[in-house]
Amino acid sequence: MPTYQQLRLDLAAALTRLLDPREAAAESVRIFEEGLGRSRAWLAAHGDEDAPEAVQRQVEAWLERRRLGEPWAYLLGWTLWRGRRFEVRPTTLIPRPETELVLEAALEVGRHLQVRRCVDVGTGSGILAITLALETAWEVSATDLSPEALEVARTNAATLGAKVAFHAGHLLDPLPGPPGLVVSNPPYVDEADRPTLQPELSFEPSMALFAPERGLALSTELLAEARRREALGCVLEIGAGQGAELVGRARAAGWKRASCHQDLAGHDRILIAF
């Protein structure tokens, strides 16, 4: 019978068929911590203990699903984002660390514009809307086309104690009155890039990933609609290489100031317009 430490090492070795060795080692630690509740400190103290057959079977079941490319967050049913646990399902995108840049930009722009309300468009699992509701005194709303995604977002809001008004519909259509600050991580991936994407993305909802017109269509529509609806400003997550064109489209839509900001890797990531 393998020990816990050997089981973790075997898991990391198996994951190298999907990931590079460093990522495989990190994911094996995550699986032990998040899936089995066995922290690094616990492993250091108890790693030489035999792993029960039930634990071995559970790890093997997870590994089989990972071999098919299914993301770990879907196997687990939740993920951590900004230190909070959010439920995720295959009907919602898995939150990415870089989306925290959208949140930070929204907080900064909101303070600058002295906003009192905001809307998270295409909320998915609700990470932006819920976090803004918990970290500000703003009146927060959220929209999404997917009833299934809204169900997850409502569950997350209730679990975390966030007050968010959720609305079903396209972009700003279901929202009554001026929206205040518009925040969004809209679909922005070019459909033509689908064959080159990581296999794990095939498990995530296409409607939350891909957009027409080289990935620019929904961002462009939202910028124009937010301007017509007299929003105070927009903070959008965008794709690499989209910044210059979307800045031009924002200005064409009537926004006086529009700028693109890069992530830590130097890729276009945030569009700000007000």
C-alpha cells in the first residue's frame, strides 16, 4: 500500500502527461489540499503513513477525469478567487487570476468617479459582482444570458453574504435605469483560435468564451450600449492584441477617455473608458 507521500508523487508523475512538470507538481499539491484536505504541513508530518484504499480510489477517479482534460475546478466543484470560495459548474467559466486586475481597476475607477452603483455584465459564477458588493458600499447588479450561470451566481452570493440584484438578459437590456459603472469579463476569444486553445477550455461554456468579429463584437456592443445608457464608465477584460482597436471603438462610441492596460505578462488585459 503506498504512503500518502508516494501517492502524491505518483499523481504528479501521471499529471506530467497533461502538464509541464512544475505545473503537475503544483496541481498534485492542490488536489491533496483542496480535494483531500491534506495540507503540505500535514504531508510533512504524516506523509509516511499508508494511504487508505478509499483515498487511492478517489485520487485515481480524479486522475481519470483529468486525463480526459476536465479542469480540476469542475471536479472539485469550487475554486478560490481573491481568498473566497466560489462554486463553479460546467455552465460557468472557471475564474482566472488575471480577472482580479479587472476588479482592482473597477475599484480604482469607481473611487475616481465616485460611483454609487455598478453592474457586472456576463457575471457567470458572480465573482466580480459579489466581490464588489462585499468590498464596497455600492449598489451592485449583475446580468447574464444563462439561467444556469445565474443560479450558480445566486448560490455564491447567498453563501458569501453578498447583496447583488441578478437579472437575466443580454448585456444591459434587463437593467432598469442608468447602470453607473459597467464592469465585465465578456466573451472575447476569436472563434478562429479554437483549434489552438488548451484542451481544458473545451469543457467550459462556449458562449462565455467566444465572440464574433475576431472576439471584438460583444465588447464593442457593450461599450456603445453603456454610452447610450449614460453609464459613468466601463472596465472590461479584453484579449491580447485587442487593446488598440477597442480603444478606438470606445472613442467612436462617444467615450472621451479610453485606455488599455496590460497584465504582468505584458498582454492587453483591461480596457477602461469614461
